[in-house]
Amino acid sequence: MFRSLLMAGWILVLVTSTRAAERPNFVLIMADDLAVHDLGCYGQKLIRTPQIDRLASEGTRFTQVYAGASVCAPSRSVLMTGLHTGHTRVRGNHSRTGGIIGETGEQGRVPLRDEDLTIAEVLKQSGYATGIAGKWGLGEPGSTGIPNRQGFDNWLGYLNQDKAANYFPDALWKNQEQLKLPGNADGKQQQYSHDLFTEFALNFIQQHKSDPFFLYVAYTIPHVDHQVPDLGPYAAQTWPGKAREYAAMITRMDADVGRIATLVDKLGLADNTLILFCSDNGGPAPFQDVFQSNGQLRGHKGQLYEGGLRIPTLARWPGHIPSGRVSSTPWYLADIFPTLVELSGSPIPAKLDGVSVLPTLQGKELPISDRFLYWEQTSNKFQQAVRWKTWKAIRTGLRGPVELYDLAQDPTESKNIAKSQPQVVLAVEDFLKSARTDSAEWPISDSAD
């Protein structure tokens, strides 16, 4: 009897281990305010990004991937929940009606709640080790929104977006306690937060190399303030302002993305690890004249035109994702949740706005989807935006006129063709009638301007 039980136990362990080995690991690396043309593989000529360019050559580069929002917190909320900005909890950096007080004393931060389901929670329940380093932005200290209450086992970083603008902080959050950084006390600048996030990521991969894991590296580069320990290859440049710092930050991040990928390869995990790299929103392009960061795209961070939403996105998974491929299929950050959950073997939760783009990752170039991608923005004037097939529509106010652009013919969104395409405008307006639900934190009236 004992021997039978022992054998049954070993079989269970063997089956469990086999299943774990079959499930891929996920490394999701997100830059902060990185513009779509800030990387060499997207045409950048002055900023050196050889490691990310290598990932692009070993995997697939996507040219029409969109952020969840044009600013930080809501885009990260879309990523975590798989819900677009008309449904996700956090729809702006600050609430219009209240919220809670943030670490820096500002009013209006809105945390995720216990009832909000995150990708980390689903993967953790599926047996994945979950870790995050970097910028969170979805919960203040002691709130329901901190990473450890939203599915992450371990984390190191900034809770508050404003705090994340300082790359030499005197403390970071390590799980639910503050980690003091004595090297930055009294104005010293000896411990660069970005470097600490990379070390966390490397250690996490080492610790969980035998487990299925989900690692989210939410780098703060190249968001302002533009601080970097050294200017690297750009020290002799005479670019205006802090353009040298901006370039040096991106190149430093590039090297660390390379370190993460190299460790995955060294540990023999490459064939079982999906590495995704993206940005959180379109670039503010502070040095557009120098680097042409947004290229010819209209707008920038904080706007719903392409320059505020289009993001660089790469995926590498040898043997599963084609190498050296460029895909123009449109998708957005809400799609990462269902895609990774499908790959984990777990059921995809119902009522997500995102859909699995696994076929697109695997190289099956699909016709442009008939689904609507949706965004809304509550800062200044309330705006909505829709991507449908090759059409891009923007509306200011709940009853304002619709601007319409055909991105296939007009990628710079320079010619509003709403008057010549009334049927498309009607289809967009019909979709917008049910695209969103009301939010107590971001209320919108019929007369919203």
C-alpha cells in the first residue's frame, strides 16, 4: 500500500514537473516614454541600441502596436487588467473627483481594488512565480493597489509616478517595506535605481529558472528627469539641452535588456521563454528636432493621435516566433493579458477587452481585424479614439464631431475625411454608444468638454 502511494506521488510530481516545463516563461520589459523611433531597429540613427536591435532580428518587430493610453497610469492599468480605458479601474493619472493622497502629497491617485483581476493574479494561480521591478503607478502605500495585493510575489520599485522621476531616490519599495538607499542619502547619487531593477530581474530569473515565471520589468527610462551616471558614447556630443542624457539613458537600458536576454540564453531557457519589449505610451519627444523620435507621426504623449499611442514592440521566442519578421497587424497592450494566459494553459477570463494575439506572434499575418480598439482620455477635454481596420477616429466631448483619418493613405493624420466617409463615421459613432461604462473617479457628463 505504502509503495503504491509512493509511486502515485512520484507520478504526480513527474506529471506536474512535465507540465511546468511545457509552460513558457514570460519576461515583459516596458520602457517609460520611449518613442516609437528611438530604437535603431525602428530607424533611429543617433541613439545606439544594439541589444534591442538584436532581439528584433531574433524575433518579430511590430509596427502598429498601441499603448493602453497616452499617459502612464491608465496604460499600465490596461496592461494589467486587459480592459481598455473605458472599463479599466485607472483611467487617468489623477481622478477628477477624489481618489487618495499619493506619496508626494498630491490628491487623486486611484489604486486598483481587490476585485480587479490582474494578469499577475491569473498567472500566479496557475503556478507561476511572479515578480516586478520598476514603476508600478497603480497603488499607493498601504492601499489595495500595491503589487503584492495584485498577484506579484516579489517586487522592487516605485509605487508613485512622481517619485519615479528621481533616478537617485533615498528609498524604494521592496514588497511592503521601504528599502533605504544610503548611497543616495544627503544628496549623494551613488545608487541608480535603474541598475537596481536590472539586478532584481537577473536574480529573479536565476531563482526561478526551474519554475514557470512571469517577470515584469517596468523600467523608468527614458522618462524625465533625464539623469544618468555617465554619458557613455555621447560625452563629446554638442546636442542641445539634455539630449545627451536622454540618449545615454536609452543606451544604458539597451545594454541591460541585453543582459537579461543573455542570462535567459545562458540558462538554457531561450526556447521556453517569451521576451516582450514595449513602451508604456507614445513619446513626449522632448528632443524631436535631434532624434526624430516620433518621426512623422502626429502628436505626442498625452494626445490620442498616433504619436501619443503608437509604441515600439518586439517579441522573441526562438522556435515559436519567426525571426527577422516585421508585422503590421494592429493590436494593443490590452491584448497581452489574454495572450499570456492562453500560453500558460489557463482559461482566459471572460469580459476582457483584449484578445489573444498568439497567432500574430507566431507569424500568421491576419487581415486587419474588424474589431475596434478603443481609448479615452480625461485630462483637459474628454476625448475618445478608435482604431477600426485602417480607420482612426477621434472625438472631443461625448457629442462632438468625429475626426476621421485613413491610416493606410494618411499615416500622419493630416487630412480629416469625416465628411467624405459618412458610413464609417456612423459605424464609429454606433460603437462609441456602448464602448465605455461610467467611472465614479472620472465622471463624464453629456456636455463634457
